[in-house]
Amino acid sequence: MKIYIFIIGFIFIIFFLTKKKETFLNKSKKVVINETNNQVQHFKNKKVLKYFGSDGCPHSNKNSRMFNIVNEGFRQFLKENNYDCEIEIYWSGKNSQEQFRAADAQYVPTLTNGQFKHVKFDVNEESNKYSGKELDNFVFINMYDKL
């Protein structure tokens, strides 16, 4: 009888510790940076930033300042602050016409949230208080809040 109680207690402890570990893992946030194959991906309860650009446009191609701000600066901000956000990148072409239409991307670069609502990458009067890294964080927080 004592051995059964010991075994049941041991199983209970193992189950409890395993369950607690799974709960901790499920609460951790994950940042996924994707350059999609022009496929719309739907995420529930997850913020999404969609970047619309063109290889032929110097303002939105992979060498542009805006692409680097989104792909490097915003990605780093997300990781540093442990934010859960998906970044999708769409390049103009036949395979992405549906996504460009859904986003009403009449110019590049265009930023939208997961529901294709335009996200402005802007600064306001309050941003005059900041410079350098603080200004970057201020802009990125405002952008993240709009997703």
C-alpha cells in the first residue's frame, strides 16, 4: 500500500512540474520575421506588420532606408522588448497583386497591419523631446501600438 502511495505521489509531482513548465513556455513571446512568398497569412490575436515594397524602387527595395528601419530596427526593437509580432514582406509583381490590392498599396513603401489598415511611420510634436535610440523607441512603440 505504501508503495502505491509513493508511486501516485511521484506521478503527481512529475505531472505538476511538467505542467508548470509547459505553462511557462506557452507564456513566452516569439518574434517571427518572415519574407513571405507573397502568401497572405492570417494570425489571430497576433500583431502583424505588412511591408509592401518594390525591387525597382530605391525608396523601398532591400537597400532602402525604410526597409532597413523595418527589417533591422523594428525587428531589433521587437526582440529587445519581447513583443509578439509577425513581419510580412511583399514585393510588387504578378504573384502579389492580390495583397497589394487588399492593402490599397498605391505607393511603396506601404506599411499595414494584419487587416491591411495603413500604418503611418511618423513622428509628432511629442517626439521632439527625444533623440537617437530614444527617438527610435518612441517611433517603434507608436508603430507597434497601431498594429
